[in-house]
Amino acid sequence: MTQLEANLEADATVRNDVAVPRRLDKNASGRQRSRGARTSVTVRVIQLALLVALFGSWQLLAATKVLNPAFVSEPSQYFPSFWHGVDGGGLLGLIGTTLYETFVGFALSAILGLAGGYLLAEFKAFDVIIRPFMTGFNSIPRIALAPLFVLWFGLGSLSRIVLIVSLSFFIVAFNTYAGLQGVNRDHLLLSRVLGASRRERFFKFVLPSAAPSIFAGLQLALTYAFLGAVVGEMLTGSDGLGGYLALKMGSFDTTGFFGGLILLVIVALAVSAIVRALENRLLRWRAIELAGTQGGGQ
Amino acid sequence: MTSRGTTGETIEGPEGTVSTTRAPGGSVVRIAGVSHSFAAPDGARRPVLEGIELEIRRGEFVAIVGPSGCGKTTLLNLVAGLVRAEVGIVQVHGGRPKVGDPEVGYLFARDALLPWRTVLGNAELALEIAGVAKTERRRRAEELLASVGLADSANAYPAQLSQGMRQRVAIARTLATRPDLLMLDEPFSALDAQTKLLLQDTFSQLWAGLGATVVLITHDLSEAISLADRVVLMTARPGRIKRVFEVDLPRPRSVVTLQSEEAYHRMYQQLWSELSEEVVRQ
């Protein structure tokens, strides 16, 4: 066994091809983290400066009438408008409606899309018969169907939810399908020779390997759900933040419009940050894998 | 082991080997009169294996070498039960080979580690599917990781490991179920030269403590000679057994120290001269 130990040690010195020891060393990673923190502070400072420059120049151009304030409003007006809207002006209730439609539509798309993708991947007949229809329907610009959905499902949230599902379902379904199809052949062979049952093969080999693709699909679906909700509301002009924006635009109130837009941007950023945090948690291995391909190695 | 001369190697014809080598433990693998073919693109059958006769005794280490496309891997797949022989009999432990037999372990050229599992999770995989209880499989996986020198990397992900370390994890995964028969399909071929030497030695030492029967498919003649008790040389396609070499070098062997043995070099040359005829014939 001493010879074995010696040769293990030799292996450790031979593997100069990979950055492992560095990455596994706790001290080193601690040092890297503090350097990472410093760069992220620098990045934030630069980003803040860019924001200030954007709104500063906007303010300057509008105040000096280089840009017509009637068309572009000005930050000194629409920021207070945003604040009044949030602080008792009813914007929160409106965004509540929009988020409700977004999440219900997204949840339905996710459930149906996961099931649909699974059926496509697992049952050949389903794939052959149904997929051309799905591809065909997916190629219709769904926004154009929005008035039809309003006719069928009314001016309320239901027509928006249907619009969202018509957009997001296909994204989830096709990404799930692609993920489930893209299983590494070596892994499938391994599952066979290890004697995995059908169930084990799916849950231990196929599903985890499809997870990044499924997750990417869900992320995109959420973006489209948000888009569907806002556009649907703008079309009917009745409800939610989209309705508010349409109303402001219709009355040529650009200040009110930009005020509402700020809330939209903040909410969208918050939602995507939550999703990203969730992804980092659930797919940590994926992040490590992607980082590994940059850090030298093969 | 069969008795043999002191000259370093004994050369036997394939037919002779089959009928005379029934060791006390009986044969673990029996291949009798096996021929196999595949469908060519034009619809015709293309023979890959012809009249294979081979018996592998309990605890024996057999290497199979031959030119590319000679049906080595097909032969392994037949023994694995992944493919059914068209003609002839293949038996493992006296019965028809069955896929997923926990008594049989596999090691491939590519490690097939699951990137979403940690090193420990990968080492536990085979035990998990075999239905071993959680604490027991953890204990065994940790023990094996220690024996391949990866105790400290148990919580790392495969992407954080070198190629050699990854293959060590695959070895741990394969040995964790304590298989009685090991099937190795060019397990070291994807490694760089130095890592390969180290891993061959590691494997050789682990095997010495296991007593498992091993079938090794390889392109590498020095690997075959330094690890195996017998080297089966196959002809170009359709693969037939051309010759079986008994490797009578003392154990424990080290791939590196064998380089100074004269018997090793003689065997290498003999194997190569026979193999090169087949390679040229292709």
C-alpha cells in the first residue's frame, strides 16, 4: 500500500494540467472571493456613474429644450410621479394585477409545458403526431391573437392569462423536450449496465441532465409571461400596469408613462434576480462546470 | 493458474486453451463457438466475430488486444449482455449474461461521471441503484475513495477534477458494489501518458486485493502485458482469436519497473509482430 500512496502523491504532482488544487484550497478561494468582492464594488460604482450620466444628460437635454419635454418628459418630473404613484397613488395595486396574471399564466405554462415536453420526449408517437402542430402554432405571432382572446375571454385577467400560456407554454415544452433528449449517451449506457429501473433512469440520469435546459426555458417563459401580461393589458387598456401605461400614453401624459415604466423595470429586475439566485442554488454544479471550462484544464 | 515453463511465456493455440483450462473455481465467462455480424448500410450482413472460443477462469485477468474494428468491444458487449450473440453460447457465472447484474462491474474509456453529483455522490451511484442502505453505501463509497486517493475531494464536483482523478472516481464507482467480474473497455486510453502509468499501477494494486475476474479490452500492448495473466490476440475483421499468450511475469508487477525485464520485452515484440500482421492486413 505504501507504493500505492507514493503513486497517488505522484499523480497529485503530475496533474499540472488542471487548476483543481487551487480551487479546492480553502485559503486560495477565500482570497479569490475578496478580490471578487473588490471588483464587484468597482463594477457597481461604474454602473452607478453610468445611471447618473444617463438621467443627468436626459435632464439637461430636456431642460434646455434640445429634446422636447412633451415627448420625453424629464427625470425631475417622472421620478416624483413614480413615487407618488407608489406611495398611495394606486400603482402598487396595478402592478399587483399584472404580477397576478404573470404568475398564474407562468405557473400554468410551466405545468403544461413540463408535461408536454415530457410526453414529446418519452412517447415517439406523440412526438411524431403532435409536434408539427405545436411547431406550427408556435410560429404564429401570438400577440396578433390577443384581440381574439379578448373577444373569447373578456376584458378581465383571463384573456391575458390565455395569451401568456399561448406564448410561454411552447417555450417550456420545447426546452424540456430538448433537455430530455440531450442526455449523454455514456450516462444512458451507465444506467443500463448498473441495472437502473425506468424510474431510476429518469430521475437519476435524464431529469438532472435536462435541468439546465428546463431552467433556461422557465426563465425565458417568465420573461414572456411578463411581456404577455403588460401587452395584453395595454391592448384592452382597462387593467394592470399595462392599462395604466396605455391610458397615460393615450392622454399624452409622458411623465405618468415614464413613472409607470420605472416601476415596471424595477419589478422585472427583481423577478429576474430572484430567478437567478434560485438557479445558482439549484444548479450549482452547472456554474462550477462553466467556470471550470475557463480555468485552464484540457 | 495453469502450470507453465520457466521461460517467461507459453504460447498456446486458442483451441488448446479452451479445453484444458478449467480451474478449480470453474469458469466465470464461457464463450463457445460465437460468431456475430452487423447489418452494413447496403443491407448485407458484415461479420465482426467468427468462431470465438474462450474461457475465463475465476480470478483471472485477461486482456484482449487486436487491430481497430476487430470486434473487441462487440465481444465485451456480448459478455455484458448488451448484445445477443447470433451464433454460439456466451455464459457468465454459468448463465445467460444479463445487463445490470450487480456481480458485474464496468469501466469505460470515458468516465461517465454525472456532473451534477459530487465525487462522493458518483462513487455511491452504483450502490444506490443496487439498493444498498444509505449509511452503508456512504461508508463503502468513502472507503473506496480513500483507496483511490480521493478522500479529500469527496465534496468536489467532477468538473473540478483532472482527467486522472475523474477516472479514479469511476474506478471507485465500479468497485463499490464489489463485483466479481470486471469488464474494462480501454479504461486508461483517454488519459495522458504519465497519468495512465499511475492509474494502471493503482488499478493493478486494487485488483490484487479484490480477487475479481477481469476482462480488459485495450490497444496498448504494454498495458495488456503488465496487467494481465493472459493476452488474447485477435485477427483483423472478422475477429477470430489468433493466439493466446500466457504472461508469466511475477506479481506484484509495476508497469514502470517491468520496463527493465527482458521477458517483458520479448513478449512485447512477439505480440507486436503478430499484431502488426493483422494491422497491415486491414
